[in-house]
Amino acid sequence: MKQARFWLLSAAAMLLPHAAFAQPRRPGEKAPALAQPATPPPPPPTSVPTDLGDIDSPAPAAGASSAGAAAAAGSTGSASSGSGDRVGGICDVDPSACAGTAPVGALRDRDVKADIYAVQQIYALRRGRFELMPYWSFSLNDQFVGHPGPGFGLNYYLTDVLAVGINGTFHQPFNTDLDFNFQNRRASRVAVPLNEYQAVATANFTYVPIYGKFSTFREFIFHYDGYVVGGVGVLRSRPIPVIDPDNRTFDWNSNVTMTAGLGLRVFINRWFAVTAELRDYIYVEQVENTRIAPTASQQRDPSAFKWIDEKPLTNNVQAQIGISVFLPFGWDYRLPK
Amino acid sequence: MKQHFSFRETTMKRIAFAAATALGVSIAFAAKPRSAAAQEIQLTGPLAGAPSVRNLRLHREGRVELAIGPGFTLLDEYQRTIFASGRLNYNLTDWLGIGVFGGYGAASLNTDLTDRIDVTAPRNSRTATNIPPANGPSFASQTGKLKFMAAPQVIFSPFRGKLALFQKLFVDTDLYLHGGAAFVGVDERKDCTACTDASAFDTQTRIAIAPTFGLGLTLYTRGLLSVNLEYRAFPLLGGWNRSGYDTRGAGPDGSFPDNQVNEDDRTGKFNQMVFIGLGFSLPASPTVSP
């Protein structure tokens, strides 16, 4: 019994120093020395690798040679064999604890930018990801003809704030000539030239200067961003014959359009978001001639009497409500939080 | 016609093919094993169960807010209205407030259609009821205008947060919804039975009641001031005669002109406007949550 008590006390005495390694170091206390390689690496720019070494690596005796260090490392297991990227410790005991993190050696040797970013570990990173954006569009500034329609956008983010992409909206079956036009024509005998759209397609740059988050009832947090978009493309439109509908028919015209807009994207998770966007498509429209040729033969011949009269610069302001799906769905952050 | 049908059919097939392709790609990406998964941070230890936000500046709770600025109507047919408008709120909590929005129609601007009608509409027996005579008032004088608005309302602001502009400038924000009843002063052509007289194109003002709702975004400074962008819809479901035309009242379903201007000629309109305001809140400093 006495012998058993002796051995238990001896074992406890041997374990005490090892337990003390996990305690925080007091200010001014010197850190235990690490094994020095034959060619010492450049001094670490931050304290992160040093701290990792303190925790994860066994502390060999001061002044041990590189061969001794290699031997000691080799004795700890395969994770540190040869390469020197890993120095053992918790990564050997439980490899899952180190999954997804770079080897300690690589972390130690790399260049670290000393900048501290105002926003770190942004909830939804965009760089290198594709964004699929189906939406429904409707017009905001045409009180005569509604131009709703489905659309689809595809963006690729070159950086977290800059993307290139394309988008297109299909309007043709959804144009609505409102009853207001008929009532106005009947009452005033004044016909307003009307136009309908077939489709619009543009190539865009997207810039994301605004990033933020909302808390809902101080419980749930939604992340969002605000972006501006601009580009160039083609808008296909044609006049709806209302001045002389018995004789005139119009084909679709392809008009070069400039586009500019701004949008809001609210993230539901890291790859799915709800979007609202305001777009202005600026183009030169072809408008039906409000005058009619005096003779029937001239009325039927567009070369004898122009069916198209004015070509005004037109703003087609559209609101687009949709969703965004980012691919790939996930990523690894480059720096720890 | 056949060609048109085949074009539409082809187009629909293309849309269906594109949709199926997009769906297939999405499923393929979703089914692929994720080599890079987002790092969800599971809170344990002393932070478990802690509130998601601490030391939140309560810009609304217990504060009175006065916001003033212009309001612009959208999608107008004959007259655009610029309101000199303001809003007075008292916020019972940080997410619920009561208040009133008001505006005075400071300017009514003709749309291009109004000017075009005034210049080009023929003056004859067919238009005598609807267009003033050549030596009479302008067409714009008979068109409907919004003169004022008063809207008691409830403000619900469940979304509270902040935004970073260029990762440099940080601003507290909230996104809110509002709803209430709007009392709208509508100036429209007065009722008439002998509607071709020059005096029959005068207008009269009445008060119409409409539901009003919308949403807005507030950007707060640390203290007194805030900037507000708000969308407001106030559909006049009972209708108003925006053109001053006689368009209804006769025929089996009342959809033909009856040579009289009265309430039959009113049509519903989904009125909308945008308000941009500069806000002042009292007390000048917000409280801070625990």
C-alpha cells in the first residue's frame, strides 16, 4: 500500500511540469527555446507562427542541433517526416483538429501583410465565384406600355468588389398596352406613339462599394451589399402601330443601349441571396410617325412616306427583383479570424 | 400568323432548354462533394447563448424624429407632383413607432403627353367635352393634381444594422416598413352636365382616402441627424379623374362617354412616390443597449 502511494506521488510529480506548459505565460517570462534549424528562417513577421509552435510542438532542449531536431521530429510520427512543414503536437494526436489549415511551416515562412482590414472574414466572399441571377423585371417609367419579363444574369467576380458579367431580359410576350392609351385616344383624338420590347442583353461591370449587415429583432443577422452596375448591349424594340394600324407594320430593331444601375443584395446564407436592382437602359428609340400620308397608296408604302419619324434618346428604367446563387457554394478563409 | 406561332414555339423550347440546363448545372454543383466548405463558427463556452448584438445604439427607442425633404411622384400620366413633405415619428420601441407623414403639392409639372395634347388635339365637336376650346384655358388646367397629403401611420423597423462604404466609412442603418391611411387632397375637374362651356373645365378639390404603405432606409449619424430614403404607395382605389375627360357613364356597362363629367369618370390608380428626407432626432444622443 505504501509502495502504491509512493508510485502515485512520483507519477503526479512527473506530470506537473507538463501540465504547467498549458498555462498562460506571465509577462516578462522567457519562452522556452525552439529547435534551431541549420539555416535559420527569417524572423516571423507576426506572433502567430511562434504561438503555434509553442502550443503544437514539443519543446526540445535548448541548443539542440538540427539533426537532433530532425530526429526528435521523426520520433513523433509521420506528419513531420522530412519536409519540416509540420512540427508535430496536436496535429499528430488529432489530425482532424488541423484539417483545412495550412501546415505550420508554410504559415511561418510566408509573407504576411501587416494590414488590418476594416471588415475581416466577410460573410459571403465573392472573389473567384460565379453568380447566377434569375429575376423578374418590370418598367418604372413607361406609363403607356408595361414591359415586364423574366431575365437572367451571370457574373464572375474578379475580386470581392468587381465582377464582369452578362444579363438578358425577355419582354416580347409580356408587353401590355394599357387601357389608359385607348381612353386617351378616344377622348382627345391624340395618339401617343407606343413601343414594345422583344429583349435586351448587356455585358456589364459590377462594383460593390457597400457592405453591411442587419440584425432582425437583434436576433438574426442578415448580410447585404449594395452595388452599382454599368455596361453596354443591345435592346430590340419596335413601334406598336397606333397611328395607322391598318397599313403599318414594324419589324424588330436592334438598338445599342448603355445601361447603368444600382442594386441591393441580401444574403440568406453564404451562397443564396435575394436581389433588387434598378436599371436604366439608355438607347435611341424609333417612334412611329404621327402623320399619315394623304393617299392610300402612299400610306401602304413606307418608302413613299416614312412610317418612322422621331428617334429620341429614351430611358427605359426597369426594376428587377430576383435571387442570386453563388458557385462554388463555399470557400476557406485565407486568414484566421 | 403561322410563322409567328412557330417563332413563339421555338422560343419557348429554347427557354425550356435553357431552364433545364441551368437546373441541371445547379443540381450538379449541389451534388458535388464540397472540398471547400464555409466555416460556420459554433459558439461555445462563455459566449453560448449571448445576444447577437451588444452595445447597440438605439437610434429609435424613445426618440422623436422629424424628417423634412422633397417627395416625387412616379409614373404620372398627366401631372407630376413635387411635394414639400415631412414626417414626424415617435418611436415607442426600437422597432415600433407611430407618426404622421404630410406633404404639400408645391409644384405640378406637365408631362410630355399633357403638352402634346394641348398643342395637337383637334378642337371640334368630338373633343368639345374633353378638350378646352382654342380660346379657353389650357388642357393642363383641367388635369388632376395632388394638392396635399396627410398620412397617420405605424412604422415597423425590424432590420437594424450598419453598412461599410468602400470599407472606410461606417454608417448605422435601419430598414423599415410603414403603413397607414392617407388623406389626399385631389384637385380634379369639377362635375358638369353642360361640359363644353369654358367654365366647365375648372377644377375642384376633394379629400380622397387611400391606404398607404411602403418601406424606407435610414442612415444615422452618431447623434442628431439622419438621412432617409423612402418609397410610398398610396393607391387611390376609389379612383380620380386625372385627365378631366368624360370616358364613362353610358352604355350597357357604363364604359362609354355620356357627355357628363362626374364620379363615373374616375379610375383607380396605383399612386407612388419617393421621399428623400433629412431627419432630426430628439434626444440628440441615442441610448445604448446592454
